[in-house]
Amino acid sequence: QKEVEQDPGPLSVPEGAIVSLNCTYSNSAFQYFMWYRQYSRKGPELLMYTYSSGNKEDGRFTAQVDKSSKYISLFIRDSQPSDSATYLCAMSGTGFQKLVFGTGTRLLVSP
Amino acid sequence: DAGITQSPRHKVTETGTPVTLRCHQTENHRYMYWYRQDPGHGLRLIHYSYGVKDTDKGEVSDGYSVSRSKTEDFLLTLESATSSQTSVYFCAISDRQSGYNEQFFGPGTRLTVL
């Protein structure tokens, strides 16, 4: 079993929809949770990060962490075709810990 | 891809040949990483460096070696390339100033081993 599980998709939605992207994990030591966005043939770019449990909002994006369920989510409101990309979750423990990545979910937003 | 370049961006080589990929950063970040990205596996850490001449293995280090003689350059070498090393290779950097391991990625190198 992988430490971090993520549905590969693709997830297809119409423009304007609310998108929910999710990851589950097994390591209870994880404290830092990140979401990266990767456009086709580009490197991943950091979108959001959260520490421990709770929510964090940045514009149309909301990151949510539920440590009791070992479940993290990224919500995208009013999705746009430019949001079409692969979204990778990543997480690590405290101190200097290596990042563990999910395999990524491919999102397609149609006009 | 702020301040991170990778070269070459594309390479086709033959089985058994040595290959060196270069990562160059202008951010003066202490930590540098090499990942490979494959369908169904996501990003997997090959090697990383925590300072000049200080390197350590990641989860998929077999068949790869690295060197870091300057803060800005991190080289990944495939001593004798195999078809299983066909992949997209990403370099990343971090500095821990934010208190967590926020990593910034380069544009990637697409390597094909025939």
C-alpha cells in the first residue's frame, strides 16, 4: 500500500463547477500538506500548503486537512479551462522531511 | 520555474551509454533534489543534496549517481543507461526558510533510452 493515495482521474467538469480533489494517507506523522499544479510538459508549481489540520483559502482555492481521517482535499470554485492540469498532493513530517507525493489527479475543465 | 534550469531538456540515447543531466539554480538554495516522474508512480526521489559535496540516496537511487561541487549545480549521472530509466526527470530546490520543505521545481528533462 502506498503512503499517499490519489485517484488519477481524469476528472472532467464544465466551466464554473466546484471541483473537489482528494488524497488519503497512512502516515500519522505527516504534518505539512501541499498541493502542486502541473501543466502538461511543465514542472510542478506549488499551489497551496497547510500545516496540521484545518482549512486555508486563497482566492478560488481552498485546502482542507482532516488528520483524524488522514484525508486532505483541494476545492476549486468557479473552475476555469485554465485550471485544466494535473494536481499533485504532497506531504511531510516535521523537521526536514522528504516530501511524499501522490500520483496526481488529472483535471479537465471544459468551456 | 523560478531560477531553476535543466539541461538538456530532451535527450535520446542508447542502452549502455552514460548520461549526465544538469540542474542549475540562481536562488542560492541549500537543498537540491532529483526526481523521476512516471505514469502510475508520480514523483519519486532519486537523490538529494543538503549542501556542497553532501548528498544522500532517495527511494529509487539504483543506477544513478549525483555530484554537487557548487551550490548552484547538481548533476545526475546514469552510468550505463537502461530502458527502464526512460522517464521525465525533475530537479527541485528548497531552503527551509518557511519552516517546511517547500520545493520549487525545474522544467524537466525528457529522457528516452532506446
